[in-house]
Amino acid sequence: MGTDPKPVPRRRQAAALALWRWRAPLFAFEPDAEWGLDRSVLESLFRLAAAAPGERTDHAYRHAVTALRTAPLFTSEVDPDTVQLVQLETVDSLLTFAELLDNPGGDEADRVHETSAGLAGHLDALVEDSLHAHPSEEAHRAYVTALTDPAHGGCFASRHAAVETACHRALDSLPDSTGLTDSPAGRGLLALCEDFGAELVTTLHRLRTTGY
């Protein structure tokens, strides 16, 4: 993604939106019971990431991360399938967001964005390589064909880039001291990311059902 010239609060808001694109895929599938992940802790991390920045919010986020790290997942070896890979990468991005709080001028925001974009591209590759036709295959192909700049690859990578661009543009009009949940515009951006996540859930369900 490269160096982001946006001020730190904007980078934080943009990273929270990148996380939100994978919220639905994380919660749509039950995680492996042996991982010991507490859903309420994960939900609190998403909520706090989208909340207004401040000492209290940051402290609560770090506290939730400390609780998350006590899960057996972090002391075990995992051989994930595709759905589990998405879940693990999303959890890792939640941890990276905690690093962003401690190092707001670092590259943590870029890492969250790169993971999000990378997962979208990975799903494109799986759909392309699958022996089973995807129900939306023609629609996906038409979407990519209609793009004036198809440099982002397949449908999900292209949709991800479009959502990310829309979020970045809209953030310029939002107060940088408020949370994304504090205004209709911010909630609209979260809903945009949630809609993208719902598309991913449908494909992940199909991939898990039909195989890759």
C-alpha cells in the first residue's frame, strides 16, 4: 500500500474500516473450539477500534488484547483451512491494531490494510482455481471487465480496492476526534465494509462446502 500521507487519526480510522471488512467472515463461522477464542472479547475489539480515540478507549483495547492472548490458540500449532486462515489473519490484524495504538506513526496501519487486501486477492485465486463454478462467476467477470482500471486483479480484490478508496475519500469529511460509530457518515462507512464482508461470507461458505 505504501506510505500513507494521512494524519494519524485518519490512519487509525482507515485501519478500523479495513478490520471491519473481515468482521462478518470472522463471526459467520464458529472458530475451532480448541482455539479457545472468546467471542465477546473479539466483538469488543472491533467496537473499540471503531470508537473515538482516547486514553480510556486505548486502555480498554489493550486490556481486551491481553485477555485475547490467554487463549490456547496462541500456544498451539494450527493447520488452517481457508475459512480458518481468514479468521486467523483477522485476529492477527486485531493484534496489529493494538500495536498501532502504541506506535501511531509506524507501519502498523499499512500492515492491517495489506492483510485485508491480501485476503481478498487470496479468495479470488481460490475461486479461479476451484473445480466448481461459482454462482456469481459471470457477475464477477462482468464487474472486473467493466472497470476502467482493472489493475487490482479479480473481483474481490477490485471490490476491496473500491471500498477502500471510498472509505479514504469519505474520511476526509469526518471529524478526526470522533469514532466511526458517532456519526451517520461513519456508520455508513462501517455498513459499506460490512456489506463487502457479507459477500465474502457467501463465497467462503461455498468454498468450504464444495472444496477448492
